[in-house]
Amino acid sequence: SIENNDNDIVSDNGDSVRTIKDDNTDLIDKIYRTYGYKVTYGSEENYYYDGQECSILTDNNEANVTLNQIYKISSRFPNNFFRTMVKQNGFRIVLFSYMPYDTAGVASYEIPGDNVLYLSIHQAFLDRTFYHETWHMMENYMSYFDNDPFNNWINLNPSDFKYGSDGVVYTLLNNVNHGTTCFITEYGKTNQHEDRAEIFADLMFRPYKKPYMDAEYGVNTKAKNLALILRRYFPNATGSAWENWITW
């Protein structure tokens, strides 16, 4: 095998020459056939985040690694999960080499029926970003059927808490009152959408159950509420990966 100037590894089995880009085309087709959504990368699509252009992904070897990651990550969702969203309001992924301001991912709903998840491949936890941003698209999907499926969410927070104004309390690292430990991260205290996205990402990302998913924690109360509502909107949600660590 040899390496060409497009960073493709070229192999010749005696009958044909095959490149990493060919493998990527097959991987993209495999993702589509298995999960029902499309992935693209390269110069065919530009995206501007906060006025700055994202860096196009041209390295096919790097794309190959990420496509394999995405295929594996997607297997943690229930059968027909992505097809459910594609049918209603769209779901597809565009990969970039970098996004401005070290942004890991963005969920975009700018075009009805063509919701897009933009991902930077150069990040430490692509799977967690995938789960977080997919949650935002899940909420957008649910809003087609119910304007506010989480209308009682704020009642799960301590009575004196307000999104966007709280400083140092009620998170996992700085609160010893389990009942009021209601947030995975400080970012989750920005607004209720990020709160749910952080909890969902954590449920999907963790390889084992954490103590804050025990019954006495506010985080677990929220996770249970989130999971029960998802059962109304997504087929095969009961017993899905996001329910694995919840204490019922």
C-alpha cells in the first residue's frame, strides 16, 4: 500500500485499487442503511457559527475514524430511533475538522424538515457531544407534538433556584444535600434545555452507574422524569440505554 497526497491509504488487491475515501463512502452508506440518517463531510457544505466559518474536513483518514465512532455511538439508541426523527423533522450529520471557538457541536433547526447536527471531529469526547446535541434535536422533535412536554420541569429544582442566576450550589461537586443535588454540571444551570441535555448525555455516556443516580439524589429524580416523558414520544424507549443507570 502507498499513501497519496489526499491522505488516503491506497491498497491494490490485484483486481482494483481502493482508497480510504471508498471505505468512507461505504461507511456512510452503512450508517444510512442501519440507522436511517445521512452523514457528509468535505467541501460540499459550508457552515458559519457565530459569524465564523467552520474548517472543512478533508482528511479521509480522520473522517474514517470518526465515521466508525458515529456508527458505534448510534447503536446505543433504540431501534428506529433516528428514522423516527428523520420522518418527522429531519436528522443528518455534517462533520468538520474544527469549529470556531473550540465548539464541539451544534444542533441546527434553521430549515424545517432538515435538522442538522454539526460536529467537530477534534474533541476529547465526541460521543458525549453527540448525545448532548442529539438531545436538543429530540426536544425539537417532541415540540411538534407538544409545545412544552417538560412543563413541570422547574418544579424538580430547589424552590429558590433560578436558571442563569445561580452561582455555586446544587451541583454534584459542591453540594452535600443529596435531595437538592439536581445538576450534572454548572452548564446545566444555564437553562432547562441545557440541564436536560447534560443529564441525557451523562446517562448515555457513563459506562457504569454513578452514586448520584441513587434514589435520594435530585439528579435521579430528574433523570426518571426525563425517561418517562421520552417513552411517550419514542418507540422502544422503555429499557433503552438512557434508562440503564436510573433508580426507579
